[in-house]
Amino acid sequence: MCDGGLRGTATHIQSPATGTGESIIVTAAHILFNAKSGKRYASCSYLPRNKRLSAISFKTISEHNFDPRNSNKIAQSENDIVFVALNRVLHQPALLLSESRSIGSEKLSLLGYNSSQNHLTESTDCKQYRSTQFTSEKLLLHDCDARSGASGGPLILRSNNGQPAKLIAVHGGTLLIKTLLIDGTDEVQSHSARRDGAVVDPERWINQARRVDRAVLERLRHFVAYLAKDSQN
């Protein structure tokens, strides 16, 4: 929740111990900004299990490269991830961030706030897909039912052998890909899209999530180190 409104979804994650008693969540960076003005919201809190009376304020936000005014929406989506340390310890399960380039026989799902039902829901049996027009090593394209409010929600991978579930990507939203004819050449343009319950199309409406990769894991390590150093000062 930011400035009194629900802006998206966030996830409590496992992280190296900071020695400060702080819990860390991960979410999409764009939910920290007003979509129209591009300005940061003044105050944000995390609602465990979407319970407003249990709100925990943000203490420290990690560095990120998200620019709300970037006209290149693909590049913007690739930077749409941020870590946040909270002011209180969370007493709830935490997901492990994990690199995963292949889904295989494992089950993919998206957990996120559902504005239509006003609570958290899980879209199950999702599939990863590819687009002939759109490629990015940093983004995972999927067909989960992503309702308004799901931004920042975890893409969860569950194995069939009882292993713990893994967070492999953070949902960023839907990209609208337009192909225009300019000087006889097809050019692909991207635009942010927020259409509640839009049916995905790998060549037009694309549900995308920022993958967990080495760069993301390294950013988390740097953030944890910063928190530990700051607690000693």
C-alpha cells in the first residue's frame, strides 16, 4: 500500500541474515511511483496476507534502475524489480529466490492481489511462452491470469518431488506490442498496458515478469550487506 491505495503485490523472501532483525520483501519497482506524474509515493507499507490492520511500513528501499519516464517499455520492464527492508519482522513463510531458465514438468503459478475479488489469488497451471516479435533474456513471458493489482507478485515454480517452491520471477504487468509500417519497414513499439483480465497473445498482449538471474541475486546480496553495515553505524 502506498499513499493510502493498494498499488500491487509483494513477497516475503529468504535472504542472508542481516543481523538487524529486518525482513525483506521483493516487488515491482513501478508500484512505488505514481503512474501519471512519475513521482515517488510519499509513504508505503506492506500488508501481510493483505490485512490492512497489520500494515508494516517500509524502512529501506534497495537501489534500482527503474525509470518511470523511460519511453522504452521493454528496458523499463527489465529494471522493474526492487527489494525493501521492513520496520518489523515478518512471522510468515518466506520464498527462496532461484534462477530457473527452464520450466520443464514443474508447475508455474502467479500469486497476486486480485482487484475483482479484493483478495490474494493464485493463478495456477500457467505456461511460459515465446514471441516471434519480442525477446528479452531478462524477462519471462507467461499466460497466468494477471488481474489489476498483481504487479510485483511472485511467479512460483513447484516441483513434482516435494522440493520447496521457488520464486523465479516478479510479475511486472502486460506489454502491448504494436507493429507499425515506417518507410516500408516493420518496427516494434512497446507500451505499458493495464487491462484487467486481458487475454494474453504472444505477439500483442504479453504478460511479462522480471526473471531472477545472477544480477538480481547479486543486488540482493549488496542490499543485505548495506543493511548490515548501516546497522553498525
